[in-house]
Amino acid sequence: MTLYTNFLPFNLVVRLFDSFLFEKFKIIYRIGLAIIKIKEKKLLQCKSMDTILMCLKNFNEPEFQDDDAF
């Protein structure tokens, strides 16, 4: 249940936790897909696994600040 709480903004975590209580584990898979979709362009430009991991650690995009956009 704490999979995304260390990385995502608190207001988004609250909404995702609410969704988790309603939909159970499906929401964890959907969150992962949403993160990959938001970072798709940057991930395709990465040349190695190290740069992919560094890209996935950065959550400064505006989509992560706006609950509805996510």
C-alpha cells in the first residue's frame, strides 16, 4: 500500500489511496501505466537502463502536481 507514497505528491497519494480502497490492486497497475504514459517521450530517449531509472525517479512534471490530469 505504500508503493507510490514516497515519490508522488501527498494530494495525489490521498486520491490514489482512496481509489485503492475502492478498486483494490487494479489501481496499483493503473498507476504504473499512468506514470509510464506520462514519461513515455523521455523514456524512449533513454539509451541505458541507468538513465531509464533516473528518469523514472523524477516526478517534477506538471501532471504529477495536478490530481485531475494524472
